[in-house]
Amino acid sequence: MKYIISGRNLEVTDSLRNAVKEKLGKLERYFTPDTEVIVTMTVEKERQKIEVTIPVKGHIIRSEQVSNDMYVSIDLVEEVIERQLRKYKTRLAGKHRDGGNLKKEFLEREEEPLDDVRIIRTKHFDVKPMYAEDACVQMELLGHSFYVFVNAETDQVNVVYKRKGNTYGLLEPEL
């Protein structure tokens, strides 16, 4: 695998570079040697964040992990990437598709079945036209982290959601 390692507000030392290569090197059994792994490490106050992106034939395997220690973040990100790879492999097998830069041995190996996605509850609710700001207020009143509403300006179903740092996001469909 080819590693592209960079740092923001952080000098990437040899020990950090080696830790990334050692931990993510466990993923080499899944990929061909020409696979690129893009790693970005960031330090913001007490937060040590690592982002790993691996392009795989039209898809992106990506994880972002934050902790107060970069080495812990590196450990966490490897586990998440590996879990995503197994799910991606299962999806490929179900659709009988080519795995791109995934090794053939990995794609052909039998895996224990992953937990299936199960919907255990369905809620029905009235969707009322309102402005995005009003939807944010309603979401806060309910104590939820997202809120579905009909946008009074566009007459389309939108979602507002709570982001880090007490900010809000708005999801609008592209039709």
C-alpha cells in the first residue's frame, strides 16, 4: 500500500508515521500493493484526530477518529476501517461485482455473517411546513439531534441536524 501521510497543526514524526504504517499495515492483506491510503492527522486543542481515506473502485472507505492521544486514535481508526471493509465485501458478493483494488483472496474467503441491519421501530408523525430556523428550535425543544420537516420555502422534505460546536446543518434533496 502507498501511504500519503500529512499533518495539520502537527509535525508528523517518524514514530507517528511508523505507528500509522504498522497499524494500517494490517489492512495490506485486503488490498493490492498499488492501493493509496490517505492519512491526515490533526491536533485541535485537546483533540487528536486522524482521518483515513482509501479509494476503492468508485467507493471510498473512510474513517475519522478523535481522542486525546493520537496513538489511541490510530488504533481506533484501524478497527473501523476493517469493519467497513467486511461490510463492503459482503455488499460486493451480494451483487457479484469486481472488487477493484481489493485482493482476490479477501473477496473469495468466507466470512462469518455480519449483523444484518434491522429496523425495530417505525414512527409516524405529521410533517408541517416551516422554516429551517423554526425546525432547529423545534428540534431543541424535543431534545433530538435531528428533525425532519417540510421546508416552507421549497415545499420539500428537509432535515436539520445538530453539529459539533452547537452549530446546525441542513439536508436538502437534489431532485
